[in-house]
Amino acid sequence: VPHKLNNYLCKYALRKLDRDIDNYDTIVVCDTDNDRNVFFEKDVIVGNKKLDFEDKIISLLKSHNIDLIVLAGFMSILSEEFTKAFPHRIINVHPSLIPSFCGKGYYGLHVHEKALEYGVKVTGATVHFVNEIPDGGEIILQRAVEVREGDTPEVLQKRVMVEAEWNILPEAVSLFCQDRLTVENNIVHIGE
């Protein structure tokens, strides 16, 4: 179920963004197959080392002079080499209010399981710039979502997607495309 929801998030965000990015070239890179016209390739992993995958993506993105990379449901951790090739040009949506329930190992349903185990009353989503530290980049936008009595991880995951992720990801992309984001001392400022 999480992969189906993440693919849906990706498609929903792209559809919502279509009106804002008409003047931009768009390449969608997925690590899960879907029905959109995309560049698709699975990670090739030997031990802990990725082979070719990131090099192919870097080459593709640079050949098209891509300004922004949006990760939505992209379940691969990018290397330091990759993130440094596109500083403050990669954004990710994470299903919690960073710095809670984030970092290596915190993705998909696991984030919501941990939030419920901890007993938080509020969770949410964060859109952030991507750096070499998983979920460690500067925060662009956050939206809080109420945790309700009787929530299951699946129910909470869906509510966070609908009430937060699906709204703040397109908003962050729009702000980026309008050149309204600046980073100063690890803080993202949103200009007029």
C-alpha cells in the first residue's frame, strides 16, 4: 500500500503543478514503475554501493539544465556526490514535522508507526532541501496534522498525505519557481 500511495502522491503533485510549471521542462525520474511517461530505472546495488543509477540521473538532469529536482515517494537515499551536484535544487517531502521521526530508516508507514507509539498529538509533513544527511536539509514548509484517537498507521499516513503533503509540496515547488526562496544560515526565507 505505501508504494501505491506514494505513486499517487507523485501523480497528484505533478497534476497540481502542471499549471505552475507550463514554461519549464519536466523530467520525472521514478524508482517505482508507473503509467506516466518517465525515465525509470531501479537502483543497481552491489553490497552498499549504487552503480550507475545516480550517474545516469545526474547526466540526464544536467543535459536538460534542470533547475529543480522534486522527490516525492522516491524511496532511495541520494549520495553526497549527487546532492552536492545540485545544492539547494533538490526538495523532498517527509511525512513528519522534522526534526521528529526523520533520518535514515524513517520513511513510509514506519514514520507513522513511530509517531503513534510515541503518543504524539500532532504530526504533519515537511518539505525541505535535500543534502547528504537524510532529512537533514533546510526546512522550506511544514504543515501540522492532528493525530486522532484510534488512528492506525495507515489512516494517519493517508491523513498526512491529504491534509499536508499534497498541499505543501506543490506550494514549495511554486515558491522555488517564482524565485522566492533564499537560504541564509541554514534557514529558508520566503520572499514576496
